[in-house]
Amino acid sequence: MTTPMPPAPRRPILARGLLTGAALAVVLPLMPAPALAEEAAGEAAAGSAVALEPLTVTARRRAERASEAPVSVTVIGADRLGEAGVRDLDDAARAVPNATFSPQGGPLTIRGIGSLGMSGGVDRQPGVGLFVDDVYIARPNGYPTAFQDLDRVEVVRGAQSTLYGKNTIGGAVNLVSPVPGADPGITATAGLGTDRRLEMQGVLDTPLGDAGAAADLAVRAMVGLTRDDGFIRDDASGNRLGRTDRKAAKLAIGGMLSDATEVMIRADLSRDRDDGGLAYAPLPLAFDHRSTHDIEGERSLDTAGLSAKLTHDFGALVLSSVTAIRGHDMDHVLDGDFMALPYYVQAQTEEQRQISQELRLSSPEDGRRFGWSTGLFYMREDFKAAQFYDFTTVPRADWSRSGFDQTTDTASAFGEARLRLLPSVDVTAGLRYTREWKETTSEITSPSGNMMMGAPMRVSGDADFDDVSPEMTISWRPVAHGVTTFARVARGFKSGGISPYPELDGSINRYDPETVTTFEIGAKTLWLDDRLAIDLTLFRNDWKDQQVVIYTSPLTRVLRNAARSTSEGAEVEARAQIADGLGLRLAYGYLNARFDDFVDSIQGADYSGQDLPYAPEHTLALGLDLVRPVAAGVDLVAGVDYSWRSSMSFTPASDYRQGETHLVDGRIGFDTGAWAATLWARNLFDEEYLTYYYDMGGDVGVAGRGRSLGLTLTGRW
């Protein structure tokens, strides 16, 4: 067991940082030679051979340029998504300052804020919300396991209040799909890689009906297949673990029904059949990508969703409606002791369904001095899940289990007003009222009589919570154009509940909501005729009433509001168009995130002063993209991405700290427009690092995939 590292002294960075940020906000607009305003970007681009491609974001639920949006957001465009680039949430987190991804953790953690209650049984409530085309995904096992056919990924940092539905105390991730018919045609992709990886995808984009028809509709369809044999060798069985077997399909139909009415209907379906990837092993084996399991994991995960978005422009106001139904089913069986000896088996099942409806009225986005939006949100979730643990000699029907059955209703009303006080100063203020009702049954049973999950008991109860979350932003675009500065304060809310595990006395384990208050000050700047963009942000988060897991036995646990934390730091993001076809990206984050107060009253441990889990002090991402003509109609396309994270802990006790990690990905190929071929490498230098960690009386874990290579071919018609 690694000896815990003593906490470093807290640095008074916020006081110094806020003064520095205030100075930047004043000095940057007065410095010589700033870029022209983006309102005059066309003239600047016309006079310059190269310029940055403008990025569009909908982080504030309306389309705007990223360089003008007074919000901390990272945008990953379609050109960086795919097999040779960012292909899942883990990759995306490495491109974002102060962000980490771990299925065992938040699963997304931003600025140290995630979910410390993720290991509290099957009721896994995230602290960073994930939205797919404006639809909130309630459970991490319902998240897309890979990015397929997306237009962009937006990662919004800091607590969100007014515009987002649920559980966004750390931030939000928006997955935005392409608009059907934008580029009519067919795109087919096929790829091969190490570990016998096979990737196939086809996309069809076509208009519906004849030109000039009353309704201007188009359809976009995608089917995809991804398989590999896994990268972990199991010494006991000789099998390969960590394998992938995924099939997915997406369909979108949308367009203009009339001059004032737009509709978009989307459906998606995915099917995963793999081993779940939980090949835990003692760390020397894990880093060698080996394990010793007598039971090979098996996981089936099916997810599906259907949504309809309707927008109608009445002239004086705009009405938007988003209606959705989603769900997933999961069955996961794996080794219960992570050894070759036939002792224990464990499993987890989930059946989740959700329906949601959002209605929004807003003023037109036509640059008027006063703007507003208001709306209602409702969501109902039905969730049934169970965890199992018993001896391998016991039939599955008799395994000891902890069952959980919960119905949750969430209703919100929100409003936001934006006022241009001066030609260069805007004030935006918003408020969201949320009320949530939960009806829960938690039950421990043991048909085998082994009582591996504790003594049999059944408890039922209900709970309700409400909250008022305010938010305010002041933005300033001074006369020296190309600069946007902002100051923002917001309070995020995450509901309480009833945990899957009863208290030791047989009563219901209730826990209260937790809140995060975010303070931010930032500047977004454009330089050198739009060839260089630099964004700076300073922040502080006050996290109160944290929901943390307290173990009452090696297998039973409860949730308590037992912790309070502070995280503060700085972020720098930059993009530079060095020359025609040559671009550079940088994202750096500094984070000081610690428990102010956390005492485990059952185990008698005091974690106050320890680092928050999944919160490295430093994160850095560097990227270089090259597109260079090499022959008539043929471009050389290449790129390299480097990410660095300093040491971080996996648990509040910091009983094991992962050392700093350096990951390098690269790609090189040719593109003619009609076809493309790309060679790619991931984790090029075979860096060793953990994706999962667990203390079983000794350190066990699962290492990340080592070096992998592949070739991807793309045809376009």
C-alpha cells in the first residue's frame, strides 16, 4: 500500500488571481494591436492570408461565437472527432483544462467537482451533466460509449444554474449532432488496428422531396460497428479482456416545415456486448496488461432514445419544445475476487427509462438591447437496479443481492433576462426553481443464506427537495475590439435522495442535496487579425454538503452529507493559425482542490486537507494540425496531440496516488476530398497509467490501453 502523501499547504491563489484577472480585464483592451472586432471579421479575413475558423457554441442555449460567449467552454469540432482523434468522453476530457474522466469516478470531474457518491451502490448521480442534442442523460450507463456522427462537443465548466436541467454542479457536456442535409451524399469509413480492431461506419445524407416543396426536410442516417479483441491477457483462462463489441445506429429527420417553423426528430440505438473492462489485478500485473480471473466478465448494454425538437418564430418571440424518451438495460457479471481462485462472483443489473419535456419562450436574437427567455422543464425517471455478490458455487438465482427501485419526478421553472447597459456592457441574470420527488424501495435479500450483502431487510420511503439557483454574468466588450471580459457567479444544485443501502439499524438512509457556488472572472481575446485567440479564466468553487460514501462494512455503505470543499485555480486556452493549413492548440489548467472538512464518523478517519479525487493540480493539452497540398487535388493531413496530467488521487484518503501521465497521439494521411487514408497512433510512447483503482487490502487496478496503431480509409460520394 502506498503511503499517503501529506497535503501541500493551501496557496492563497484566489486573492492574487482575482487581482491579476481584474488587471487583465483592464489592461488587455488597452494594449496595442488587438484584432478587429468579430463583427468586422470578414474584412480582417479578407486582408489576411490566414485566420482562425470561428467556433460556434450553444452553451447558453443559443448559437453564438465562442470568442464572444461570456462562459468558460471548450469546443471540439467535427474535424477533431473520430477514430484518429477524439473518440469518447475520456479523449474529450484530456483536451479540456481541469477535466478528468473515469467510469469509477464522476464519471466526469471538472475543476475537482464531480460525484463522490458514485461508489454508493447502483444509484450513481453525476455532478457534471451530459446532454445529447439538448436532452439530459440521467445515468452514466446511459451515456454514449463512443462519439459517432457528431458535429461538435462542448464542455462547459463551472456550476450551471438557469439553463440546464439537472445535476450540473461541476459543469455540462453538450453532444451536438449534425443537421441533416447540410452536405448531401454518402460517407463510408473502414478501419483496422492493433488488437484486431475493426471500425466500420456509413452515413447517408439526403434531402426529402423536391426543391420548392412546402416543407424543406432532409434525412441523415448512420450505422456503425466497432470491435476489438481486448488488450489485457488473463493468465488464468488465456482469454483477452477489455474487448469492444459495439453496434450503433442513428437517424435524424428535420428541416423547415414553413418559413417560421423548424422540426428535428432524432432516434439512436446502440448495443454493446463485451466484458465490461473491469479486469482488476494487483498493480504490477495491471501495468503489464495482465489479470488472473477465474470468471470472464460478460456485459450486455443496450441504449436507445427518441427526441423531437420544434421551434416556431412568432416574430415577437420564439417558442421551442424538446420532447424525449430514453432508456438503457444492462446486465454485467464479473469475477468477485479478481483472482484465479473460484471464490466469489459479482454482478449488476439496470433497467432505466426516462421521459422529459422542456418548453421555452425567448425573445428574438436580433441584437436588441433587452433580451429574455423563460421556460418549464419536467422529467420522470423509472430506475430498477441490483448488485449481486456470492460464492461461485451458488446458482445465480440464489445470489445475495441489494435491490433498488426508484421513481423520480423533477420539475423546474426558469427565467433569464439580458440587458445592454452600455454599448459595450451586458448584464445577464437568471433564476431556476427546481423541485424533485423520489419514491424509493431498497431491499437486501439472500436466497443462498450467505448474507453477503448484509442482513435481509426492506425499506421504502419518499423524499422531496426544492431549490432556488441564481446566476449572474456581467460582460464587457471594450472599444478596443476583439476582447470580451466577463465576471460570473452561479449556484448549482444536486438533489438529495435515499440510498440503495439501509442504515445498520434497518432505517432508510436519507441524504440531503449538495450545492456548488462558482465565482469566475475571464477574458477572451483575438489578436493578429484573428490568427491568435487566447482565453483566460480564474475561478473559485465552494462545494457544500458533499454526498460522500461511508463504509459500514467491507460490502455495505451509506451516503452522508459529510464533506465541504473548495477548489480554485486558473485556465488558459489558446488557438493559433500559424500559417495556411498549420494550426496550434493549447489548454492548460491549474487546480487547488481540497477537502475543507471531511470526517468519516464510522471509520474514524479525517480527510480534511486532503486533495479531492480525480483533481490533478496541473493539466495540459497541446495539439498541432497540418493540412498541406502535396499534389493536384491531394492534401497531406497530419496532427499530433499531447496531454499531461500531474499526480492525482483516486480516493479521499489519497491512499494511492497515480503519478503524472504523458499521452501522445498522432495521425498522418492523405485526403483528396473523394477519399482519405489515415495512419493513426494512440498512446504512442506506451505510457503506463490506471483507469480504475480499488483497495482490496492491497492495491488493485486496471491500466489504460497501451500503444495502439491503425489505418482508417474514408470514401465520400
